[in-house]
Amino acid sequence: MDYIKAFITGGVICIIGQILIDKTNLTPARILVIFVTAGAILTALGIYGPIVEFGGAGATVPLPGFGYALAKGAIKGVKDSGVLGAFTGGVTAAAGGITAAIVFGYLAAVLFDPKEKS
Amino acid sequence: MSMHRMGGQTLLLTQNPPKIISRATIVGKKEGEGPLAEYFDKILEDDLWGEKSWEKAERRMYVEAAELALKKAQKEPQDINYLFGGDLLDQIISATFAARSLGIPFYGLYGACSSMTQTISLAAPLLDGGYADNVLCVTSSHFCSAERQFRYPLEMGVQRPPTAQWTVTGAGGVLLSVNGEGPCITHVTTGKVIDFGMKDANYMGAAMAPAAADTFRAHFEDTGRGPDDYDLIVTGDLAKYGRELTIDLLKRDGYDIEDRFIDCGCEMFNESQDVHAGASGCACSAVVLAGYLLKKMEDGDIKRILMASTGALHSIITSQQGDSIPGIAHAIAIEKKG
């Protein structure tokens, strides 16, 4: 049942992205930023938390999940260490994701050459 | 009015009408799997062609297409008075770096994808006026280098929307001469920059269609000719949606070109090749002209064509700053005498 919930949640998020690509003039970079920001705002409003509880990795792996981690980290940071935590908490919470993106991105760039899709 | 002009935008070449005496085409692997494969001189095995970058591969295609056009006409670089060339990259580096090794007096032109008929538009009157005997016109483009230049680097793996076009990997060239045998360039109609306010760099056919329609209308008005005077009317790379828009725009002006109108961007690839709206790029109209259309003229299947390569004159900076995409189209009339 968890798998089905994760599949549906992740699928709905991706459908929204696909509709934005097909039906609007938004560039992929803008859609990316919108998704991350939307994740953070929805978390702050208390909406994304329940979605994560329902969909699990289906909600945390797509881009809004990154916004969710940032917002949750910032909230926790404020609780732990005051206003300064709002600045450090988000990145601390998302550090694993950020470092993984850099390391694996670099490795992929070193190991592979991009090619035209055949 | 000057004696060799017709109307506002058209030149009539009657003194020494330049002939296309030789043609050469090189295309990438994907283009070589398309419906026009048999018409191309050379098909690459992969998009790098043994070079370190796509830009280097593109300029090598340019050089080899130029050399092949010379070889077919049994000419040496020193026989050629001018090389007119262009491509899509910043500072037109494919053409200029190729010209470095070709050693022919060179004019680099930027007209985006309109480069092929742009170069011929300028070369033809030089020949007709007696200022040159042989002029080589070559243009090139490369899917991978153009994506990096205008949209996103391929490494990013960005999804392409349905209206996106596929830049042709290839280089095409024609050798124009006052001597020898071949179809003649009889008219040149220079296009204006037209902008209907389209902003989507993934929908360039629609941005260029008004320019194509405007140039064709000017050609018909200047020359007194109509669509019926041509066996084929050709645009460079409007693709599916731009082609339909051009037909509609010209119908409003009273010209029905639909039954004899093809777009090089629609001819390059099969539906199954997943290129979305169609092909684009400097090489698109270059290789379709030099490979397919001129072969059809040689075979006698078509006698007279009106062709306009179409260009979208935006840069990555103007796109990022939210400017619209201006279009341009230059038309040439090619006729096989006799």
C-alpha cells in the first residue's frame, strides 16, 4: 500500500510538471525553481507535511521535497538556535541532498560524455 | 531606379546569371536516417566525428563540404573569388575558423537559419555584375552546439516541448559561377526583419513564418509573378506549425501557395524520428537545397523554384531579457534553362 501511495503522490507531482512544460511558456529552470519554492511555502503553511505523511518518498524525492527539507530545517533551526537558525537550518537539513548532487553530478560529468539522442 | 531592380526588394539578374555548377552536403547520423538520406554526399557515423567537441566537428563538416563542392567542379581554392558563409554560433566561429583553413577571401554573414539564401543573395549579384567568376556559399549547423548556444546544454537533459524543432547537424554548400552548366539564380528578394511578438525559443517556426510570408508577397508584387510561375515554393525551417501559418498569411494577401509549398524542416526527418515539429538550422535549408532540390532540378523533375531560408534573429541574451524573436527570410528564384 505504501508503494501505491508513493507512486500516486510522485506521479501527481510529475503530471503537474508535465502540464507546465506542455501548456505554458515556462522554461525548465523556472519550473524547477517554482517546484522547490512551492515545496517550501506549502511546508510553512502546514500543507506539505501531511502530503509527505501520505506519500512518503513519493513526496520527498521530487523537487518540492527539497523545498520541504529546506523549510523544515529552517523551522527546526529557529526552534533550536533562534533567528540565526532560519539561515542555517535549511541548508543543514538539505546538506545531504546538496552534497550528493554535487558529488554525483561531478562524477557523471567526469565519467560520461553527453551525446545526441539517437 | 537602378536598371537591375524590380520593385522595392527584388534584384533581377540578367547580365551574367550565376549558375550553380557544383553542390556538396555532409549530414549527421540522424539526418542520414531520414527520408532524404540518398541525396546526401556524406553521412557521419556519430556527432563528434572523432573531434574533441561538437564545435570542432561542425567546422570540420564546413571545411569538407566546401572542399567537396570545389572538387566536384574541379576547382582549386585559388580559383574562387569569395567564400560567403555563416552558421549559428557566437561570432560565426564555424564559418570563420573553416575559412582560416580554406584560404579563400571570406565574408562571414549572420542570418541565423536564413544564412543559405542570404549568402547566395549576396554572391549572385556580384557574379551577375561581373565582379567575380566563382563564389562559394557554405553554411553549417550542429544540433549539439546549437542547443548549447540557444537553449540548454545537452548535459542538463531538458525535456523538449512539442513545438520544438531539431537543429540539423550538417553542412551544405553550392559553388556559383558565371561559367559552366547548372540552374541559374534569376531573382533575389531581400527580406525585412519582421516581428510579430513571439517569445518562445521553442516555437521558432511561428516567429519566422510572418517574415517568410512577407518576403514571398514582396517577391510576387515586385516581379509580377505568382505562385503558379513556380514548380515549387520552399522555406527553410518553419516546420509544421510555421508552414501552416505561412500558408494562412499568404492567403490573406491573395496568394495560394499550398499545393506547391514545401518546408525543408518538414522534409528532413520521418515522423518516427521524434524530432517534434520538424528540423531547423543553417544546415537544414543548405543540405535540402544542395542535396535534394538541386538533384530534382538536374533530373528535370522541377524547373523553377522560389526558395527562402528563414532565420530567427534572437540571441540567448535577448531571450533572457524577455525580448520577442524577430524573423527574416531572403528569397532566391532558381531556374533551369532549356
